[in-house]
Amino acid sequence: MAAYSDGPEAASFIETTIESMTLEAKVDLLSGADSFSLNSNAQIGLDGLVLSDGPTGVRGPVVVGGRIGCLLPNASLLAQSWDPIAMREVGNLLAEEAIDQQTHVVLGPTINLHRSPLGGRLFEAFSEDPLLTGHLAAAYVKGIQDHGVAATPKHFLGNESETERTTVNAVIEDAALRETYLLPFEIVVHDAAPWALMAAYNRVNGLPSTEQQPLMNGVVKGEWAYDGLIMSDWLATQTAIESANAGLDLVMPGPDTPWTESLVSSVEAGLVTESVVDDHVRRLLRLAARVGAFHTKRSWRDGLPTPASPTRREQLKRLAAQGMVVIKNEGGALPLRSGVRQRIALIGRHAVDTIAQGGGSAQVRPPHIVSIADGLSRRIDEGHLEVIDGVETRTTLPPADPAHLRDPETDLPGVRIRVYGAAGELRGSRHCDLAEIEDSQAGWLEGAEVIEFEAAVHLPEPTRMRLGARGPGEWMVTAPGHEEQFEITYHDGPGGGFFRPKSHATTVPLATGDIVKATVRRGALPRILGLVLTTAPRPAAATIANAVRGAQNADTSIVVVGFTPDQETEGLDKTTLTLPGDQDALVAAVASASKKTIVVLNAATPVLMPWLDLVDAVLFAGLPGQEAGDAVAAALTGEYLPEGRLVTTFPAHDGDGPAWSVAPKNGDLEYSEGTAVGYRGWHESATAPAYWFGHGLGYTEWEYEGAEILQTAESDLLVRVTVHNIGAHPGRETIQVYVRPHSEGDPIRLAGWSQADLAPGEHASVVVHCDPRLLRRWDTERGGWAPFEGMDIIVARGLGDVRATIPVPA
């Protein structure tokens, strides 16, 4: 169902309703009721809408300890499928998750571009290419809105990095703005008509995103005739008059915002017209009608698959595995041969502590996370798989695994949390099945002056463990024979880095039954707080030596390395693409000792691979979601073919590429590469990347022949090519068509792609439709679009593997 009320009758009802409302009642609707809901109005029959963060799963209003939901593979891993059908399936899944939680609006997808590989939030976004991002996002939005749930593409505009994200001024020339950064939003607005958009924190060319009159009113609502709602990012709105007149429709969160403070008086003073307020209300009521909260009311479906159901588990495993990219595969190292009783050494901290999601507002509480060790052990005969821990990878320690703790009052896995008032009186006590809470939650935590975590340790044998806490505040941590006081500071940035709590821990001897406590006083800002209990670190040299011994005794070594939420997170950009800790040394040492070495990259963004020539195969696995280990095992064994293609160019060295630095200078971040972002800029450079955008080997080989332009018209270009599967495995080929304009200053760009699924020996004639929005350039002097003056058509498996070039004269 595309919408519950979206026709002339609903439009007429909305106009009648607006005419009946007072100015105060109108303005009341235009700010959030709280963090994740909107105000209801019984007099006009409006229900309160519920919103949820949603790029990786529908989390609900509580960041930590909320409802369990499906944790999807991260957005760039899903995008590596290059498959709009799969993305529509993802949208359908998210909509069903939203319906199950009675949520009207999903805050996603994130469709900013991978401008620099250092961007901390790239894992949430699709790719470095505007066409690929736009088409995949449109399918995602359609999938969500098919079920009467609103999608919210974000962050409009120029939010390609996190450094100084609330104040940075993205300086973008007109051609780059139009051809590159506006284009994904243009595609998704025209092709999928999302019911909401979200404005970003940053400035663009001097204006805050929430006050962008030229972009919101001028381009989106004017040129594109967008009829949906534009909301702010959380706490991004700083003004009433400027933002209301610029085209912002909804200020989040509430209840207290610049609009509740002064928008009524601004209208009364003639600084904002009431017709402007009416348009904001019209769009808000249109959104409510579309999701079944106004005019025609929805009834929520039940009986949907649960996050841990076999249906969801298989679906999420398949979506993750099919997007994984085979970067290197020499000598047929992959897939792992079935029926061959080989000894496998699975090595690396990421094998046992598999990273399933990035940090920040996209976090979801999953029913489980399958580690790669668990996933592979289900497919390897008993006694033929040795799992060997690797070197340390995390800087910030995660909360304790509840399996290692028992509530001392109930003996249930988890912790006992008590809250005390200012006079030391006990105000509340409850069991928590996580060792972490969000202290901004209402209810039993209100009025708490002191929060205490208490647990009995539950370990297989006495051992030395790191014991401590995470989250800002003045802490006291105790255990038998141990007492420590320390302070953990807030991060810089909005909300004190709410989504990135720091940690502190000390190594102490512990045994089952030992009581540990962590107590913290109330802080100035909302916080994520937790008890830390994790294995004590071992020296890297001893860890690597142990891994080498395991590799020497194996037929194949699989080394799992990657980033952690310390690098891939909202609120913080990376400074290097080097793997954290001593992971590079681990890979090199194992490869030097092993007969065959396969590396699995558990990361969402490009990494440097100084050991690349030493290993036989590399699988880029992304952040695979709740079924991570099963998905990686399915890809390694060929149960599901990892036919993904890279969505971001991999540099060979730090600093390479058309855009690198994400650090503003005097508040400005110059997009100096213009339209030549990502592979476009690499193509113009004398420096070669490690791997091109669009690269991906799969498990078979392909031959192309007979590439030709099938048809040209004023705004239509079709390219036909025959592809042959000449390898030993079935496969999916992604045929990519690029245009290289003859005009100076216009870089190469992806214009279209298509896919073919073929068994060994099969061939197919494939037609690729080139999107006319990529066959034009922005003429800055004229302020309008102009066709290219001649171009070359390039047919490729990726720009590192071009198969045909066809000139097209002007």
C-alpha cells in the first residue's frame, strides 16, 4: 500500500483542517513532542507520529536497552550488490520492522557520498557515486513506502564527514553541487517520492542546512516540485524566522525548540507570513495522512517475522553474503572446497569479536550476533577448525558480555542496577540483561543522583580480566582486593559524544562468584553508561607467535581483520586507513608461515593492505549485521556467491585520491575536487588506486563481445553487449557503462549498469540503459543544464577492467 490517504479527498480535508486551526495550534505541530514522536491533536483527528532511526534497522526511541530488532548489514555492504531489487527487499524488511514497532517514519536512508574514505559515517551511506547511490536509495525508499511507512533520505546537504559536523561550512561550487551532491537526492525525489527529507547539521556555502532557502525552497520544493516534508536533524535548528522562511517544515526534537519559543510572535510581527506556516502544516498533515495517522487511520499488522526467526535469519544472511566483494583470489583459493577434509586455522580478534555494526545513532539492539568463528564452525568438520584469537583491535572497550555476569539478586545473566537520590536513598532497583544503560531514559532513572551496577562474575576458570566502566562521569569500581576511582570525560561535539562513550579498565584477578561494582554520579548531559569486563590483553608478539604456530599446522589460514566502532562511527572521522593495532603484522606473519592464506576484511570502508602480495585471497565482508558469521561462512564456501562490486575506490596509501582531508580550515571544508569525486578524480590522476570502484571478482570469469550503441535519442542512450561465463562457477556479472565527456573539465561518470546471472558456459545479450541525468553538465554561466559535446562510452567490469570503448560524436 503506497499511502493511506494521498488523493484529492485527503488534500481537501487537509485544507479544511488548516483553515479551522489557530496559529498557536499550527505551530504546536511543527516541533517534536519529544525525542522521537510528534504532537497529536484530538480536535483535528491527528495521531502522534512515531519516528525511529533506521539505516541499519528500526531501533525505536531508546538507544541502549530498547526493543530487540533486526540488525541489517551496513548500507555500503548492501549497496555492493548493485541490485535495486535487493534494496527494495531491504526497504520492505525495514517497513515490516517499523510496523511491528508501530512506527510511522524511518529516518533513512543516508545518501551522502563517500567523498573521502576517512569519513566516519561512510558505513551508513551507499557509495562514492551519485547515480548508484540515487538508484539504490530510490529502491530502498519504495520498499519502505510500499507498506505505508515513510522513508527519510538524509542528510541534505554536503554532510560527507563528521569533523566539526555541526558547524563546518562545506564549500561546493555550483557544478559539483548540481552534478554530484544534489544528484542522489534529485534521483530519489523524482523516482521514489519520499514522504520526508532530513536537513543536515552543517553549512553549505555559508548557510546552515536548516536555513537553506536556495536549496530547500529553490531547488527541492521549487524546481523538483517536492510535496513532502523537510525536517531538521536533531538539535540542528538554531533560528525561527530564517529556518521557517527557508523551507524547513519540522524541528526535531522537542518539546522545546526555537519555533516553540518564537515562531508565533514572529508571525504576529510580520517576519514570517501565516501562509508559510500553513505550508509547513500542510506538509506535516500530508505526511500523517500518508502513514495512516490522519484522515484515514491505519490498523497495525501483526504476525510478522521476528528478528530471530528462521525467515529473517536466512534473509539477512543472504543479503550480507551476496554483497561481499572478492577483492583478490589467486589459484582458486576461494571458494573453500567442499568435501575436502582440510585443516583450517581461523585467526584474528575479529573472528571471535566480529563487528556487526558501526557506532552512532544507527545502532540497533539485535537478537544475537553470530561470530565468524561460530559461523564457520558449523560448516567445518569437527576437529578440522582451530580458532586462534588475534591481537587487540579496540581502543574503547565494549560493555561486559552478560554471559560473564550474574545478577546477585536473581542469578540471571546480566547485572543489577540501582539508583540513589541526593540523600543516598534507594530510588529504584532492577535487573538488566545488558551491562549498559542510557541514563536519559524517563521513568525509574529520573531523579537519580547515583547509578550503581553490581554483578557476580561468571567465568569458566579464575583468570585476569580488565574491569572498569564506560561512559563519562566520576566512577568508583570495586572487586575483591581492588578499588579504583577515576573520571571518564565527555567527548567534544554535540551531546558530549553521546554515541561514543569512552572507557577505562584495569586488569585484576577474578573468579566465578566474585562481586564487582561500578558506581557513577549523575552527569551534566545524557550518557551511555556501562560495566566493562573483558579478557586481559596479551602482548602482541606472543599472540602473533601463537597464530604462526597454528598457521604452520593448517592447510589454509583464514585471518579476520578490520576496523571497529572506534573508527567507523558517527561523530568522528578516521585519520588513517591503516588497520588498528598490530593486525598488519599478524597477517604478514601468518602469510609467511601458511600454505594458503585468506584474509577477511571485517570493515565497511577501504583499508590499506601492505601484506596484499603475501596472501592468496581477500574477501571484503563489510559489517554484516546480526548473521555476520553465517554470512561470511556462506560466502567463503560458495553457499551464497559473493558477487559484490566495490562502491568506494581503495587507495594504496594514505593521502592518495582526489579528496582526502576532512579537517576544515577556519571552519571551511573546501570541496576542491569539484565534480571529480571518487573514481572520477582517480581517473584523471596519474596515481593508481589499489582497487577501482566497481571491482569485484566473484568466483568465475567473464568474456565480453559485441559492445554497441543500440539506440540513441535526444535523452536516451542504450548500450548492448554479450557476456559469457567462461569460468567453472555460476555467477552474477555487473556490466557497467561509463561516459567520458570530450569536454575539458568534465570527468568520467557512471551512466548505467545491468546484471546477468549465468551458469558456466552460458551467455546473454545485456542491454544497459544510460540515465539521461548523467548525460548532461551544469552550465554555471547559464545556470542550467547542457548536453555533452561528444563523449566516449566505456563498457567495463570496473574502471580497472575496461572491456570496450565506443566514441559518440557530438
